[in-house]
Amino acid sequence: MDFIKFLGTAGARFVMIKQLRSSAGVWVSLDGTNLLIDPGPGTLIRCLSSKPKLDPKDLDAIILTHRHIDHSNDINLMIEAMTDGGFKKKGKVFAPRDALEGEPVIFSYAREEVEEVIELHEKGEYRVNTLRFDTPVKHLHGVETYGINLYGRGITISLITDTKYFDGLEEFYKGDILIMNVVRLEPREDIMHLSVKDAERIISRNRPKLSVLTHFGMTLLRAKPWKVAEEISKKYNLKVLSANDGMVIGIDEYREG
């Protein structure tokens, strides 16, 4: 069965440092390929304690949407685990330029352990085995940041990672399954994250088969994100879920044909 597993659903620094929710990443198993997206603090532990266990040696690639610590903290560790301690050179790592230069979050020795390190950029197109994905637009965030569209057999999965809403954002992410990092209950001009209002706008315009809210900050946790998702679902007569730590979504039911 192809699936998406949310190893963690914490968003922003306070939920992460208090570990009110796990800050691990997202594992996607699709068409025989295993991807890990944004391995934040605790990702390795969550993989190994998963039921059934997720073996990092099964990974084909790691994708880092941006360098912030709640997304990148375990990336070197996960490279080590993917490559069996560096003894088996395998896999690809995708990351924005500023995660690789200046004050890099991916260590130089770790880059030598994988088959290829590939720089993400706006309008980029990439391939892992038979899967392809793109990074259609640069996000409005404090560092270089990209969301992704992942194209599998009869399915598109879109991830809108951290960003401030901007006009036309939804036009770049029209997946059958739409995952959104929604940190805030209410928008704030000085915080570069999506709010519930932004999520509603995107969902109502794109009308995906499934929308999943994740990466919650304190204001949204206090509002009970599962209730927020239920209200959006009823309002637009669409399937909207609130992710929780360890939640698994089966992909096959959303495929075409």
C-alpha cells in the first residue's frame, strides 16, 4: 500500500521546543519509492518506533524544503541512517542553495555518503526513480523555501510548506492530495506562515480530493485543529483532515483510474 505518514505535526518554535507535538518529518511511499520530507528533531526516533517500523535504509531520497531547524535538524542523522552509517553510498538529497552554502545545515562529509546532492530552485523539475516532482515557486519565508508537487501514477500530491500567503499561491499547488503547513489560527502581517483563513482560501479555490492541515503553532493547537478541519470540511463540503503524529493516509483511494 502506498501511503503518507506524518511522523510529526509540530509547527513553529514553541510547539517544537516544548515537544507538544513531534517535530519529525513526513514519509511518503509511492510507486515503489520512499521519500522523507523535512526531517526535523526526532525523525530517526519516530521512524524506528513507528508501527510497523520505517527503516531509513529503505529511503531513496530526502527532500528539505528549507533550512529552519524544525525542518532540518535530523537531516545529517537521516543521511547516516539511509546510507547504513555511510557504508552504503545511496540515495539523493534535495535542498535549497542556502542549506548548502554559507552556514550549511548539511555537513560536507554527509554529502559524500549519498549518490547525489541536488539544489532546489524556483520552477525546478526533479526525478527519483520513476517519480518526478517540482518546486514551482519560491515562498515568502525568512529563508529560501520551496513547496513541492509530487507526481505518481494517477496521483499528484502537493505540499505547501512554510510561507506567507501571496496572491496566486494556490495556482501552483493543485494536487489530488493537498498538504498545508498551517501554523496560525489568525493571520499576522509580521509572521510568514499560513493561517486558517489562508488555508480556507486555498481549499475553496482548488477543491482537492483531500486536504490535510499540519505543522501547527500554539494558537492553532489551543483551537483544537481537528475541530478547525471539521468546520472547513462542512463549510465547503470537502474532505479536510487535521494531521496528528503517526497518522497514515492511504494514497490509492485518491488515484485516478
